[in-house]
Amino acid sequence: MNTKKGVAPIAVIVVVVVIVALGGFLMSKQTKKETPAIESKLPVQAGTPVPGTETPETAAESDANAPKEVTVTYDANGFSRKTVTVKKGDTVIFQNKTGKPASVASAKHPTHLLYPEFDQYKTAERGKDEFRFTFEKVGAWNYHDHLNPTMTGTVIVE
């Protein structure tokens, strides 16, 4: 009987050691999957972010500098935002919801000479219900519907 008592504790110890070793092995495999190594054969210049290493601050900075789009709706009551402020390079989307033809253009009516490029009639969007314009000049730009010049607004470009 002494032999059986001696074998049982040894068998239990062996089983426990095997389970602990197996658990440790599986844990090390999981850790390797979660932290992949970054390999790069190209030299990285100082100040260049490495993909996957952006901080919330650097991600916010790049988002803040990215061109934006702002929508202005035009309905029977006029332009929904009489004044909109954007940065140089941003795009304003003018959506015609009047059910009638419209043509957004820079002031002064009828010549549109203060910002001649800002004239829907001179673009491929002529006659469409949406006019997208990217502002490349800093300033305050008054605009109107060329077909109903009493409807006006202003885009301020910083």
C-alpha cells in the first residue's frame, strides 16, 4: 500500500506541472500574436510618424489640417447659412433645394468679377442641384443666386 500512496502524489504533481507548462506555453503564443513586430527596410526620417504610433495629439493635428467640406442649403427662404467660415483649401457644397434652377456666383451681380472662378454657371456643375467649390483665396466672399440676386450669403476664407 505504501507504493500506491507514493505513486498517486507523484502522478498529481506531474499532471499539475504539465498543465502549468502548457498554460505558460499558450500564454506566450497569445502575447506574440497581440504584439506584432514592426519591420521596415526603409530608413525613417526624423519627425516622420511610424504607422500605428500616432498619439491622439498628432492624429488631431493631421485631422485639423485636412481640407474640410461644409454644406450650405438653398431653399425658398434663401441660403441656410448666411455666413460660413472655412480655411483656404476647404470646399463649400451649395445644395439647391428650391425646386427651381439656380446658379451660385460671387458678387457683384451680374459680373461676378471679385472672384470670377466662383461661378457655378462657368463650371461642369452648371444647371445641377449641387455646386461644389474649393476656396483658394483668403478673404470674405459675398455670393448670390445669379437667377435670383436678392438671395445672398458670405463665405469667409481664413
